Amino acid sequence: MAVLPILEYPNEILRKTVAKETAVDEELIHLSEDMAETMYAAPGVGLAAPQVGQLRRIIVLDCAREGEPADLLVAINPEILESEGEVCHSEGCLSIPGYYADVMRHAKIRARWLDVEGKEVTGTLEGLKAICFQHECEHLEGGLFIDHLSPLKRSLFRKKYKKHHQNRSGGEKGDT
Ligand code: NI
């Protein structure tokens, strides 16, 4: 297993739509292990393959709270079948470090996916797990949580984020 580098906005790979997997092969299983390790190391609660530069239709999540046992979910070809209710939650993303914003999501979803053995699983998700599942599925369509922001908030985000990056690269070059 290995911790993979995480791509950051505005990397173009994050905007690609990922095609459906036709089979669960060794490469995909290996990738799921690396993705889980990368997510735990970050640390984060979810990660989608495009974030590590892989255009494969797979997400990992673990929304267990501190002190609770691990609750790793690996979902290949994840699909949302039904949804109900609405919930507003402050979201962040490992590909947009240091930025958080309120996003509306469905409160409860029924979803289907393949596990690492290629077996079809159907489950009902609620709370943070449902929010995270929707956030990660969006990554597979080239979407990011900032796409949900109003035009005004998005332009403020761009300014703030640009500054954050300039500061960071400045620091790396040894500027003030
Ligand atoms: Ni994300």
C-alpha cells in the first residue's frame, strides 16, 4: 500500500467524467487500498479516484467519529437510486485545502455499488455518510463542492484560493 499524491484544484483531471467499470480487476483492488491509505493519512473522510489522478470509477469513505471503530466503505460504480430530505453541511475537500463552505445535499439516500469482490451492494445512507457519498460521487462526474456556491461566493472563493496558493508557492520559493 502507498500514500498517493492528491491533486489540487484547478487541476483539469478533477473536471473529467469517469467511465463505468466493466470488471473489478486486481488493479482496481490495489487502487482501493492505496486510496484508503491516502484518505487516512490526509486525514480525510472520503476520496475519489480522480483526486489521485486515476480515472477509475471508485470512491472510498470512512465517516466514523474519533474513538469509533473504522468504517471503511469502498464503492465501485456508485449510484444513487433514491434520495429524500435536505441537509446543509459545511464541506471541505482534500483537493481544495483550507476552504470550507455550506452545501445543500440530500439527507438520506439509497445507493448501489460493487464491493471489492465485485458483489452488488445496496444500502441506505444517512448523516455524514450520505453527504460524503454524494460529494465523492460528484467527483466521478468532474464536479466539485464549490460548483454549488452562488456566483458571488464562487468569485470570493477564487480570490481567496488564489491568494492561498500564491502564499504557499511564495513560501516554497523562499520569498518573504
Ligand atoms: Ni472532495
